[in-house]
Amino acid sequence: MRTEDIFRRANEEIADLALRHGWRFPVPFLCECADSHCFARLELTLEVYEGVRSNRQRYLTAPGHEIPEAVAIDQTGTFALAEKV
Ligand SMILES: [Zn+2]
């Protein structure tokens, strides 16, 4: 399994936990870039996270972090999205 997919799976577990506890504040998610030593945290509300996750080709990363074979499609300032094509 690729690094970005391992981080994505971890984030899905974080989101699941946040959902079960009804957290309304921003949740600290992990950067889903390809660097297994990256420990960047991205604070997103569950609502924003679910929006990102609705597209399975998309990964959540810190701005400027990269994933091979993925192109940066959005950068809001606090986080970026990379999409595998
Ligand atoms: Zn990263």
C-alpha cells in the first residue's frame, strides 16, 4: 500500500471517530502526501473533510507537499488537494 493511501486510511478512522463523538470543532487530520516521515497536521471541520473525501481520486495535503502521479488542484492556504489522474 502506498504511503498516501496509508495516511488516507488513518484519516478515515479519525473522521469516523469525530463523527461518532459529534465533534463540531476542526479536527486534526494527517497530511496525505507521499512522504512517510511527514507529520504535518491539517485542521479541517468534518464537513470540509467529507467534501474532499467524496472524490476518491483526491488526497488532502499540506500546501506544497507532493504525491507522485497526482496534480495539485486546489490550495486554500491551510491545505491543498492533489488529484490522481
Ligand atoms: Zn506532507
